[in-house]
Amino acid sequence: MQLDTIERCVKLYSNPGETVLSPFGGIGSEGYVAVKNGRRAILIELKESYFSELLRNMKVAETESVEPLFRDMEKK
């Protein structure tokens, strides 16, 4: 799915500060767009290679976001 299509859906069906759930996280496209648009995201992915890419994409989104996403994970 194209990021602009995901962005349109995120903006239409959620408000800034709300949480977007993606039970089939894939490479994190929905989470990436959600975070870039001031939402939080919960992503679930079983395939390890997709999950690794999802983490990379979410770290990019973090650099473009105001709030850090991974602050709790780095403490462990």
C-alpha cells in the first residue's frame, strides 16, 4: 500500500495523540505514517525479517517525530 493512501486513512480515522493498531505490522508502514502524523502506534508482526525492517522504519519515524519511541527499550 502506498504511504499517501495510508496517511489519508490515518488522518480520516484517528486524531492526533490517539493510538493506531496494526495487527499485521509488515514492515511498519502504518506505524511510520501514524507517528509522523502525531499518533502512537502498536504494531504486531510474526515474520522476523519483516519485524527487523519494521524496527528500522520506526527508528526513522522517531527521528522525524517529537517524542522518542524507543526510550523504554534502550533501558533494558
